[in-house]
Amino acid sequence: MKKNAIIFLLLCWANTQLMADDGYRLWLKYDLLSNVTQRTQYKNQVNAIAIGSNSLVLQTAAKELQLGLQGLLGKSIAVNMGKGGKGVLLLSVNPTDEAVQNLAADGFAIVQRNQQWMVVSKTDNGVLYGCFTLLRQVKLGTAFKQQRYSESPKIRLRMLNHWDNPLGTIERGYAGSSLWKWYELPEVIDPRYIDYARANASVGINAVVLNNVNASARFLTKEYLVKVKALAEVFRPYGIKVFLSLNFASPKILDKIPTSDPLDSRVVEWWKNKTAEIYSIIPDFGGYLVKANSEGEPGPQDYGRTHADGANMLASALAPHNGLVIWRAFVYAADPKGDRFKEAYKDFKPLDGKFASNALVQVKNGPIDFQSREPFHPLFGKMPQTPLAMEFQLTQEYLGFSTNWVYEAPLFKECLESDTYAKGKGSTVAKVIDGSLDNHAWSAMAGVANTGSDRNWTGHTMAQANWYAFGRLAWNYDLTSEQIAEEWIQQSLTQHPQTVGIIKELMLKSREIYVDFTTPLGLHHVMGQNIHFGAEPWLEKSARPDWTAIYYHRADSLGLGFDRTSKGSNALSLYAPEVQQLWGDAQKCPLPYLLWFHHVPWTQKLSTGNTLWDEFSSRYYKGVASVAWMQQQWEQTKPHLDQAIFTDVKGRLAVQHREALNWRDACVLYFQQYAKQPIPKPYEKPTRTLDELKKIVEIYQLK
Ligand code: BDP
């Protein structure tokens, strides 16, 4: 071995031994492969990388591949222009290559021809994704197994939505402050912006909305647009487009136009000019995300216009620049007699077919608001003429912030795999949003980001997996939660087989455990009202009835749950008949959805053989016991994990246990007042009183 190579290996080794892992590198840890046979085998495959053209994205692809392979294989690998030959890995953009003919634009193939490996795609971005995939395969030991391997993304726009504000705070952010240092931009480019882009590109994310949907008009000022431009320049080499959330009243706020009516010619002109200005600064700007007439935000309804009128006005300003408007369907008029479940449907369903071709409607996964379990949103499958984008929430607003471990892939998949029956059996939500069911050109999946300035990006190290899983599922929703967990653990934490197994099991069970100790059997929206943390089922008064807890749980001496059948709000009627059948009968409704649709007598026997009260209260006890089990399991991972990560997660699990006890005691004692039944055996009655628990929750709520 040459002297240089020995020094290089020693440095790699020292690097991995000496530094405690602060989680910063996420799943992009290119440390020397520990499997020597594998390493040697891969080493023999690649001596250099060649790129056929010199575009920004292709250069990035080559640089990333070089960095990754050098780290993983412990040898230096040169990058050259040209086609190379044997032992040279070629990165090629070639729309006519037969290997990519049947793939979407960003798809790629990794093929071996004449003893040369190549990553080929129709687009630069596709090659970049191919390179990151190859690195993942090298790490997992699955690289270069087939002479031809290919992938094609199912969704066209795979985007993160940041709810970041101009002053650095993040709405519903639990991992520090905003990544974007607006004051320092555009002059100072924090290297972290680049690492953020790398992480996104590595899982196929190709679009980001930089600012909060409750948008400050300030982002559209010249002063801010040059800051946005600076970020766009960092993201461009990683194939990521920048979008902005806008404030619908911007013409009024920024330029004192007396109205923001979307049909007023002054307003139309204002947006046309503003949009042209944006594109003159950021030529590949993606477009706008809009929250309008929702939770106090301005919108077209302020002028008697519809959501489609508002969206189409913006769409026509964007069309000459190939921009998109993404209009959110998260609206719910305050109707004291209504059911919030039905509000968005009421507003949007009649507008199907009325949106411009460069407009998408972004719908949250469920009808209320990112609860730990929701039935799929009834709009999916009911607006066939409109491309519907999916909105998931990665940040754990209703899932215990960053002190609770909840792996969200099962939650996302549960929604994506739900059958809307829009065009018969198999019309899944996934097929609605990927555009295949109704032949839409555009498709999008958005995740409300969980990133922040914390060194490990997401506060809870395990929450990194939610960012990762979101990207992987937006790329290919057919991947299983288990596959994604397995690859994330191996890349981020450890490759020790037993430890991988333990962590994987914890991840896969974590969401159901959280549901059990917070909102079992389909209970929903009983969290603390101010910060959406902890339990506050006794909340009776708020600025709006549909912000209280009693509006949703409807507990009384007879039973528990919201009757959404024809005898109640009839929200069930918004779904296809097959879905109504599935959920409509309280005797047959799957238990996870029971209290979403039925007011069930406390004494009713459920399919488990227990009465509602016994099953409901037992779930809280089981949930707490499961958190204790998580703590025990975690202990076993200690010998095979970085100690900083081990200790941090251990601490967070202890907090989760304390919080689970609070949830359990608060909910069991509160609902017991209505059920008037003892705590089922073998469980013990909480030692604290309801008043004591109310005080604890008040502290959470910063009252
Ligand atoms: C709710 C959040 C609120 C958001 C809103 C939205 O509590 O902060 O602004 O969703 O999605 O979940 O617009």
C-alpha cells in the first residue's frame, strides 16, 4: 500500500473514532465500510468517475459520488470529463438511451455495458438521484448486483414546506430556530444551507417553500427577494427549486392598492408585475403556495370571490414563466352548527374543473388537522379534474414535539394506501395524488418540515427518520415503512444486525404506542389548545367552538365519540359508498376509526370482547407500559451506538414516559367522570387527582 493511502485510511479511522456523533451528518455518513470483503469488491469496480457534460447539477452529482465513495471505500477517486472506460463510472444524461426510455424525467438507470458502469438519465437531476442511490447501495451492500437497475419517481414535485418566519422563529418548529438567517443573507451563505440541500437531494426532494403559510408580505419585497435568490443559488446545483408562500393581501400591504380583489384589474396587474420581477431575479423560481381565507388569513372570499378565482389570477401571472400556484384546501368556516370535517369539502368540491392548468390544490392528509390518526381527507377522489397535492406534517405538532419518538412512515402510508373507491376498488389516495387515476400532468407531495437550527437538525435524532421517510415515500410510496426504517438506521446509526432489529421494531411500533397513550380508538383533537401539547380534554371554551376538545369527543353519560353517520353530522356521506360501508356501522367500524365516526355507549362490547370503557382506558395503560418497554429496549442498543446519540435518546424517552403518564392520568380521570366505571383490572387508579393534572397542563400551555 502506498504511503498516501495509509495516511488517508488512518485519517478516516481517526475521524470515526474520536468524534462523538452530534447527528449533523444525518444519513449521509460516508465512513469506511466495515465489511472488508465488500469494500474490496467495490473498490475494484470504480477507479474514477467521468462526466459527459459540465452542468451544475452533473458536477454536483460527480462531487457527491466522489466524496461518498472515497469515504466508504477508503481510496481516492478522480473525476474527469469524457466517457472513460473500464473501471470508470460514467455519469450520462441521454434522453435517447434505451435504459431510460420508460422512466419519468427524473428517473435513472444504473447499468453495466462493456465492463463499464454508468448512471444514466434523461435529466441532470436524474443522474444526481442515481448517484445518491448508488451511494446508499454501497453503504447497504446492495450495489452493482444487477446489470441494470432502474428507478422512477412516482410524484413530480417532492417538496418541503417550511413554516419559517422573517425573524427566525418557526411556526410549530421544535428543533431550534429557522435555518434561514434572513438578516445575514444574501452576503453570508451559511454552509449549512448546502448540507440541507444535499440531504434533500439524497432522498429526491426537489422543491422547497421557504416561508410560513401564514405569510408575511415582506418576502415579496425586493429586499427579501435578493435573499431568496441567494438561497435559490445554493439549492440549484442540487436540483431544488424555491417557492414562496404569499400573503393574499400583498398588493394592499406593500403598495397600498385599495383592494386585493383577484378580479380587480389593478390587483391582476400588480401580481403580474410582481411575478415578473421575481422571475427576473430568480429565473427558475417554482411558484406560490397560498393559504387563503383560513384561520384569519386574507383571501378572495373577502371580496365575494372563490378560491378558484384567487388561484387562477395567480396562475395566469405565473403561466408565462412556467410557474405553479399551489392553493391550500385547509379551510374551515366557523359554523357553530356544522362539523369542521366537512368545511373544506363544501368550499372546494364545487370548484372541481374550475382551476387553471398550472394550479394544484394541496390537501392535508386528514379532514381535521394532522392528528395522530385521521381518516383520509374526503376530497381525495372527489376532485378528479384537479391535481390534488398531499400535505403531510413532519414536524410533530400533534405528535409530542421533539420529546416523543414517533416514526411517521406508517401514518403516511396508511393514508396513501387508503382506498377512495373513486373509480372502483384500488383507487388509492396514492393514485389520486400521483396523477395516475385522472391523468394529471402535475403531481405533488409536501411535508411540513421538521428541521431547525439544532445541531442534529430535528431535535429528536429519531425524527430525522421522518424527513428521510417523507422523501423516500414521495419518490416511491410503494416502499414499506420497514424497508425505509432499515435503510435509515443502517445509514444513520449502526449496521450491527441485532441493534438494527431492535431500533426497527421500536420505530415501527412507535406511532401506535403514541396513539394508545394519547387518543386511542379514534379519539381526536383533545390536546392542549395553545401549543397543542399534552392533554386538555376538559377544554370547553375557546375563540371558536371547533378549537375546543368537547366539540370533538362529545363525552356524556351515555358514551363517547363524534357521530358522523346520517344520524349525526353525516360527514360520512362525503365518502364513496364503499367507504361509508366500511366505517358506517359502529359494530363493524375498525377500532382505530371508531370514535371518529360514532358516539359509542360506554358499555358497548367491542370486537376485542371488552366494553368501550374498559378498552379505551386500558389502551392508556398499555400505551404507558409500551413507553417503558421502549426505554428497556433502548438500553440494549447502548454497546452498538454512538454514546452521545444513545444518551440523548434515552433522556428523551424518559421525558416521553413522564408525558405519557400525564396523558393517561388526565384522560382516564376526565372521561371516567362520564363513564362512571372503575379502572379495569389489573390497572391501578391514578394517584394524582384531576385538578393536579389540570395544573400540570396549564404549565404546558404557558398559562
Ligand atoms: C395548524 C397549525 C397552524 C397552521 C395551520 C395551517 O396549528 O399553526 O398555521 O395548521 O396548516 O395545524 O395552516
